[in-house]
Amino acid sequence: MSLFKRKRDTETTCACGENCNTEITSVKVLGSGCKSCHQLYENTKEAVKQMGLNVEVEYVTDMEKVMQYGAMSMPVLVVNDKVVSVGKVLKLKEIINVLC
């Protein structure tokens, strides 16, 4: 393992923070409605579909609600009310890894 991790390697973690056996009950994409935020939303919906999860992906653009999560840049991926990615449009594979 390298002593110098790239910043983006530490921005994305599993929803449970460990080996994931946690049931996913909610998935949200927070954003301003920009192209990047919308792309993360579409990628997340596709990942949920491919994984066969029975959960609806919510797209939150209300800035008061977005600010409650404390994220300083968008888009934001939230799983089970825990912020798991900030400021990055995750690819389909990355989202599937986050969702375990």
C-alpha cells in the first residue's frame, strides 16, 4: 500500500463503512440539477436496477435539504442517510462497489 493515496480514493466508501452486509433502504443523489448531478443520478438508477435492489433512487435538488448533509461540493451520493461520495460523478462499476 502506498503512503500517498490519491484524494479521490478516499472520497468513496462503502455505505456501511466495512464489509457490506447492510440492507440498503434508501439511495439519494444530491445536487443542483446540473449535468454532472443528473449523470450521477442516471448512473445510480442503472446500478440499482442491475443489482436488483428494491429501492427507489431519490434526486434531491432542494438546497436546504442538500445542506443538511454537510457536503461542500456536488454531486453527492447518499446511501442509508450516510454520505458515501462527494464531488464526483461515479461510474456504474464504482456505484455497484459502493452499494456492495
